Amino acid sequence: MVREYLLVMFVSAAVTYLLVSPVRKFAIAAGAMPAVRARDVHREPTPRLGGIAMFGGLLAGLLAASQLSGLGRMFVQSADIKALLSGAGIMFVLGVLDDKWGVDALVKLGGQMIAAGVMVWQGITVIAIPVPGYGSVPVTPTQGMLISVALVVVMVNAVNFIDGLDGLAAGMVCIAAMAFFLYSYRLWLGYGINDAAPAALFTAVLIGMCLGFLPHNLHPARIFMGDSGSMMLGLMLAVAAISITGRVDPDLIVEQVGSKTTAVHALVPIYIPLILPLTVIALPLADLLLAVVRRTWAGKSPFAADKQHLHHRLLEVGHSHSRAVLIMYFWAALIAFGTVAVSVTNTGRAVVLSMAGLCLVGLAVLLMPRFKPRAPKAVQSFVPPRYRDGEPNGAATAAAATPVAADADGDGAGAGDEAPAMAELSAEDKALLGRMGTGATAVGPRGDQRP
């Protein structure tokens, strides 16, 4: 069965990767490429609409799964896949409209709630909350609907908030999806819980989408995923969590491990499935909550853009763009896989000690923004220029020290005036712009509408 999952990941990644280049040209021709402004992180006009390629990867991955003998049974036994496609389709269209013309923050919030409501209507809803030592606590349909819609909206906006540096959102969602895939796959095959199968499939496709998009989105990014991509990624994480919440029967786990006490201590995330999806996005969720509190305390709208996101603070203290992204990757992986490790061990002591040691390593790197590793001379021709001896660091240092603004959807475009000078595009893109126009129509008032 694991080979089928690997095949689905590969198909999704390959289709996403191959679609990015034509989508990039389409985004330039369609004008979804606002000019660089004074407070932007990126230094040259970069097209959005990368979510189109990711949506293509989603469709290709599910199509491949439907043709496989093992995974194909899910399309008959579960309605979750059709519900996911409905919600993702609505979120994708909403994101494309926002990337091209800009959508008011409240309108966008309403669209997210509609997408969540459509999925709830088709069956993706929380039906019970498992409580350690007690069992599953049923919730009413209204309560389940409210919890499900809230979870979708929170996750969508949490992912949206961290999409502020090249490769950050795609990489962190990929890490989260990997952790959640291990969790749901273990429940399915390890304990025979068939209701965990859709979550495993959704996260497998999500991993492929992120891996296919990342090569084009790493610094310096050739394309941004935009809201069409970030909101869809957040929705898929939420669907994976909701589709498994309340459907895990604790008695099945008790039969496997021998006693309820052992099950409670050894498999805590099974009793509280909402813990894991929240921990895998702990950093973006914390960033989201801090942003809302910070802006409200200052008397501003919670949707007003500022330059105090976690990843922007890393740049301001002196970390390079790439290192800031890697630091965020590290902490996301530590929290996500640490939670999974606790759920599969009989004692959490070794896991806690290991995580504590890794935390110290992470803090040491976090507090050394000026440290710049150098590669051995024998391999310097194979590494990026910033790791070679004698390479100037001024450009990177200046870029890291420059205050940056937070864009709500995090595609690197903050509010502000246009920069007086912009880096040149490639000859191919420049010729395309000459034929189709500069894409200035995509700028408009959208910068002030970002949350």
C-alpha cells in the first residue's frame, strides 16, 4: 500500500512541477504580477497564481489514486474526497480572483466560510471529541458545524500569514503534511481504522503538491503561490484533521494495546486528534494570534498589514532570507515530528530529552544571525556563492537588515509605494511583457486590503 501512496505523491509532484512554468507565463500575460513596492521583500516583479499549478497537482494526484486497486476503494466508500474537491475548488477560485484583482478581507473571510460550509454539508464535519480516560463525547450537528468551519478558517489564515518569504509556506506545509501522513497512516494500517485512510491520501497528495512547487519557489522565487495556493494548502490540512476527528474508536486502540490506561498514555493524539494538526502549524498559528492581538491592541484592524511577523523579525535581526526560512523549517519539524514521536512510544522521556537538546541547537542558531558557514574548497564549485570564500556579503546583509512589511497572504507583496527602481526580468519575460503589457492593472488597491 505504501507504494501506491508514493506513486500518488510522485504524480502530484510531477504535474505541479511541470505546470509551474506555463502558469508563470500565463500569470505574466494576465497581469497577475504587481510591480515591486518600497516595502516588498522580493527585489523584482514576481508573478502570482502559482496555486493554479498546485490545483492541477491535486487533481492529478486524486485521479491517479482513483485508478489504483487499494486507494481506489476510497472513492466508493467515502464521500470525503468529493467534499474536498468542492471546498478546494471554491477556495481556489476565490484565491485566483484575489491574486488578479484583489478581494476585500471580509469578502475573502466569507468565501472561506462558504467553502467550509459546503464541505460540512457533504459530510466533512466533527462528530465527536475524544477525551482521554473518558471516551468520545458526541457533539450536536450545529456544534460540529461550528467547530469544523472554525478549524478551516483558522488553518487557512494561519498558512496565509506565513507565506511571506520564498519557499516558507510550501516548505512548512510539506513538513506538517509529512507528520500528519505518518500519524494517519499508522492509524489506518497499524490499528485497522479505515476512517483514517482519506486523511492519509489527502496528506500524501499535499506533500506532492508542495514538493513539486518548492523548486520554483525557493529563494529567489520565480513565482509566488498567492492566495490561490496558500488558502488551498490550509484547507487541505484542515480537511485531513476534520476527516479523522471523532471517527477513531478508542475501544479499537484498547484492544490493540491491552488496556485503556496504556492507550491513553501511549497514544494521546489518537484520543485528541485535534492536537496534532494544531501542533504541526503551531508557528503560523502563533503568528496569526500574535498579529491579531498586536493590531487590535494598537487600535488597528486585525486585517491591517504590518511588518512584525515572525519571519520578518528574523530578517530584521540579521538572518539571511534562506536562513530565516530554514530556521522556521527546523522549528516546524521539531514540533510536528516530536508530537508524532510521543504518540508512538511507550515513554515520552527520551522524546522530551531529544527535543530539549534540539531546542538548544535551534536557539543557538537563532542567536547567531551573523555566523556564515563556509564550505570546504573542494566543494565550493557545487554550493551557492554565499557559502564560498571571498564572496561579498554586503548585498545579503543589506537585504536582511532592511525593514520589511508583512503581506497578509504572505506572497511577499506588502503595502506601500512602488520602488523607484526594479531589477530587470529575464529576456524571455521582458519580451513577453512587451507584447502583453506590464501587468500594472493587478496592483490597484489590493495592498491595503490584505489582512
